[in-house]
Amino acid sequence: MIFRILEDQYGQKIRESKAADQRFMQLALSLGRRGLGRTWSNPAVGAVVVKDGVIVGRGWTQPGGRPHAEPEALKRAGEAARGATLYVTLEPCSHFGKSPPCVDAVIASGIARVVSAIEDPNPEVAGQGHAKLRAAGISVDVGLGAQEAARDHAGHFRRVRDKRPHVILKLAVSADDKIAAAGHKPVAITGEAARTQVHLLRAQCDAILVGIGTVLADDPLLTCRLPGMEARSPVRVVLDRALRLPGTSKLVQSARQTPLWVMTSDFAEAPAAMKLGAAGAQVMRVAATAQPGLDLSAVLHALSDKGITRLMVEGGSRVASSFVASGLVDEIWLLRGPDKVGADGIPALDALPLSTLTGSPVFKPRASESLGNDTLTIYERA
């Protein structure tokens, strides 16, 4: 009987310990997401220091990618870090970059245990951080919250593995799968709640991309216009093979306030590039395709070289369909309004049916929610 009681008590302690680990890792993940869109080219990591069940330090990667989350949390914990547990959403770095290795700071702090969500695929880390911690006598558990961490760090992982950003395609479509009225005339597809969600997504991405057709038709600003979040606007990227971007456009007029990168071909005339540069835009030349357009793989590699990890593709229909046809979409945010535009409206994916995405085995729905009268469904690669 006494053995059964002791066994039950031991099992209860294990369950409580696992529940505590999950709770603190969830907090670390939430903290890390604060940095999404602000830390490129570094990943947005979250960290929590816990001692005797009490949080003694919290940290997340700071704007610009430094300081990293671990030293931020350890600094706040101070001497209380000795003998404590560190929860972190990505393997602590073990190499010298623009800042010293985080594993050295963890070891020096006296941390007794590290709970790490996922290994960093960066070849300069790739398990070496965990190994160095273990060699120092620190207990290391890896894998708690791995699925969520993989999503949060998808941009970092994609850039490391494929030399391109994680691509999020945003589509706002009518009930009959249109994105604009005849002649590319803008029409309200979704309501205020959906537009707020779009601006939040902009704030969580490093860059936002549109084609020159969208610029000429809509003259968009492409910033985050939520109160208090204007400074979190992403880099604006325009695909403009022939450099038709007008100097009077909102994008060019605001280029000194919010970065504007114009991707063009080697054939674009130098005077046009010089005018855009003088206005504050950065012009980058990449390979063109046989069809009227740019090599999207080359565009993504160029953005990756600049440090971009999360790219939001917002329009228009030709650009969206080109990304889909090239197999370069990783995630889809599909916003659907309740009203129809009509048969003469502009289809969401140019010549491709929307079912190319929604009915594809390549993508699976991850989440769905109502936003007022609209619905948002998020798809991710299976």
C-alpha cells in the first residue's frame, strides 16, 4: 500500500513538472513573437528564467537582432539565475557573430537546466549549443513546443536551408473568388476587422512585396497603420522589371521614412534607377525571365542576402499566381468576404483557379476564424 501511495505521489509530481514546463515554454514562445518582423536577419527568440516555480527573468530578441533573448533574460534574473531553469524557443548560439555566444552567458550564469524547444539548423550551431551546455554539466531537454517554435522560426529555418525567406501569400477574395472589379478597379472586399488582421501581419513580417501593376492601379502605401505600430512597418518591395514606378507614388514619396526596395532587371534604364535612388529607394537588379517578369527565385535569394526572413506577398493576381506556379509559397492567409464582385471581376490567381491552393494536397488548413462578416483561413505546407 505504501508503495502505491509513493508511486502516486511521484507520478503527480512528474505531471505537475511537465505542466509547469509547458506553461513556461508557452510564455517563452509568446515573448519571442514580440520580435517577429523586427529582428531580421536574426530569429525572434523568447526566453524565461524560472527558479523554484517563480519567474525571475524574461527576455526576447531585441530590434535589429541584438541583444539575443537569453542574455536579456539572464540580465534581468541576475544572481537568481544560479540553479534556475532557462526556457528558450531556439537552441542557444554557440559561435561568435556580432555578439558573443549565448551558451557562454548561460554557463557563466549558473543555470542548472535548459529546456530548449528546437535545434537551430544553422551549420554554425546545429546541436553544438546543446552539446556545449551538456559538457558544462547543465541538464538539457530538447523538443518541448517544437511544432510552435518551428512555425515561429520558419523564416530563419527557410533562410538557412534554402537561402530564401519564408513566403506568406495574403489573399483577400470575394465570395466569387475575385480580388478587384473589372479593369482592376479597387473594391472593398473585407471589413475593418480583417484589415486590422492584415496590418498585424504586416508588422510581423520583415518585408511586403507587390508587383508594379498593383502600384499603378492602387498607389498603395504598404505600411502598418495601426495606432502606435507605425514604426513596425515592413520593408516595401516592388517587382518592377522596366522601372515604371512613378516618382509621385506614395511608395516613392515615403521612401525616406519607410525602406523601399525596387527589384528590376539588368535591362532597366540607368537614369530611372538613379531617380529612384535619389528619392531614397534602393534599386536591386536581378535576372529577368523570358516572360514579362523577374526570376522569383533570384528575387528571393536577393532578399535573403539582405537579411529578410519573412516575406508577405500581397499582390496582385499575376504576382500571386507566379509565386504559386513556382512553388515558392509556404503559407497562405486567405481572407474571404461575404459579397460577390461579378463575373467580370479580377480573379485571385490570374489564370489559375483558387482551388489550386485550397484543394491542393501541398497545403493543409491550420486555423480558421471569423472576423466580423469575413473569414480567415490559414494554410501551411503539408
